[in-house]
Amino acid sequence: MDISYIINELGEEREAYFQAVAPPIYQTSNFASATVAEMRHKLLHEEDEYMYTRGNNPTVTLLEKKLAALEGAEHAIAFGSGIAAVAAAILSQVKAGDHVVYTQHPYSWTKSLLRKFLPRFGVEATMVDGTDPENYRRAIRPNTTLLYLESPTSFTFDLQDIPAVTAIARAHGCATIIDNSCASPLHQRPLQLGVDLVVHSCTKYIGGHSDVMGGVICGSREAINKIFKSEYMTLGAILGPHDAWLLLRGLRTLPVRMERVAASTRQVVDYLAQHPKVERVLFPFLPSHPQYALAQKQMRSNSGQFSILLKTKELEQVELFCNSLHRFLMAASWGGHESLIFPVAASYATDQPAPILPLNLVRFYVGLEDPDYLIQDLEQALDKV
């Protein structure tokens, strides 16, 4: 299905709302029924009907149709945040006594869910180095039900060989879930590579303006309807219609934003990769990266995130570099118009255990600014280190 058609036409019913170019926001909590029989039908088929916005809402449905199509999925279900989508997807595949295998260095709240929250309910999880698919195979137990991927990962941008891991999962009767937020649905299509469920933080590239939060799960209609009837309706982590409308607005410009971000990021990375004060750039689309061939194989293009290791082990020097940047905001997340940094050094505190990641690691997101404008800022900050 053509991307331009998905973004601009799929699901748009302009004749139903006065030929408005932008769809309306159906800001209602519930929907009336004309007869008892109609209400009975809605109760029995709530996954396909409009009865209560905690279930379905027309504005949210339009977003879900477009996101499912972008991922090549049969169906999708939207949530109020990325971690809400991750949690619902994982919960749909596990029960007490089950075991999950997941890749190292995932999104921090995914890690917290798997290591701290689910063990309270009898679900165990094992973290492996996901760059080698065999590590997934070696970690599988008789009670393993799920292999969890995040490719690329959030800070180190490690890849997993998606077809290899999904083949291992099928051979052992396990489900697979991947967080595809970093690549976006334009640059990676995991369902085509054998994954069962794809999750996104819509807060990132899909929203694109740093003003809305959301999440989505994409997969088969059977799997999504199962989640709707259980984790979605029971836990209620829904996406509101106004937030869905903002995400629809973001989708309109997703291709042009991703194209700009990809090109600018390559230019910034090329500058940093040759800088004498940068020890290493963690970016799978660098030809020198050990997973460059895999990135070329399973991704269509790069996105805007990468990390660097500064050539210093001194916390003060890392802080000096980060504090000297003026054109990169220091903030979490990514995907908006603005360029960002997230220094691991911010997680280092004298009264807490040191994080696993090194203190000289700084994550970057390149936004929509001119790359030369950003490089000038990097140059003056690096000069101070």
C-alpha cells in the first residue's frame, strides 16, 4: 500500500464530516444506542463498535488504521503512552510461571517491567546480548513463552537479527515482540521479518512535535482483538481522541521529516566519527560499525539517534561538554523538530549504584535544524574538553 495513500487518504471519510480536510475530534466519552437490540449488539461486539471511548473512538480508529497499514499489519490498537503499549503486549503473552528472554540495553521502563514488576506475579525474565541470535536460543527454557526485541536499542543502538530470532522463536513455540520506535515504521517492517507484535512509542517520530504522548501495538487482527478484550479494556491505558488527532497531524509529515532527519544525522555522524576527542560513535549505519551489513539488510534507512563515547573518563569533562552545547536541548525522548542530548552522566549520583552504561556515553537525536548549524555547536563544545 502506498505511503502517501495511507497518510492522506486511508480511513478518511470526508463526506461524513462536511469535506473537512482535517478529521474532526470526536470528543465524547460514550455513544448512544437507538434500541436495546443495538446496545446488546454493541456489548457483544465492542471491539468493532462505538459504545464507550474507553473501547473505540472514531478519531482513535482512524489513527489505528493508518499505523496498522504503515506497519503492514492487519490491525492496531493505540495506548496513552509507549510503555503502556509495551506492557499490554508483553502481558498478553505471559502468565504466572512463564519466562521471557529479552535483549540487553532496552528502554529503561521496559527493563523495569521485566526485571522488577512482572517477577512480583511469577514471571521470570532473562537478559541476553541480543547481537548474537544464539544467545536467545541458549536462554530458552521449557517455560519460555516470549522473546522480546528492541532493534536498534535505545542507547547503544545494538541490532538483533530479526529473521534469525523469529525463526528460533517459532522453533520453540515462543511469541515475539519488537519495539520498533527507533527505526519508525518507515525504516523497518518487523512483521515482514516474522515478528508477531510490533510496538511503538508514538511520542517519538509518529507525533513528531514533542507535544503528545502515545503508543501502539500492531499485529494480526486475532492478536489485537485478544489484547482489546483483556489488557486494553481491563487496564484502561487508552489514548484520548485529542491526542489521537495530534498524532494524525504528525503522521502527515512523517516521510519528509524522516528523510530530513536521516540525511542530517549522517552528516553529523560523519563529523563526530573523525573527531579526535570522540572515542567511538555508536551508529549502525557507519560502514565501520560491526553490524553495518545487518543494518543494510533489515532496515531501509537510518533514523536520527546515535550515541558517542567521549575520549575522557572524567565526569567533569563530560558535564563540561554537555553543558557547553547550546543548540542541542538536554532532554529525554526524540522525534521532534528539536535536536537533543541525553548524557548517561546524568544518571551518575554519589548515593546510588553506577549505571551499566559508561559515564562518557552521550545519546544524540538530530532534529530538523541545518546540520552545519549543529556541527558548529558540537565543535565549540568539543574544543572545551
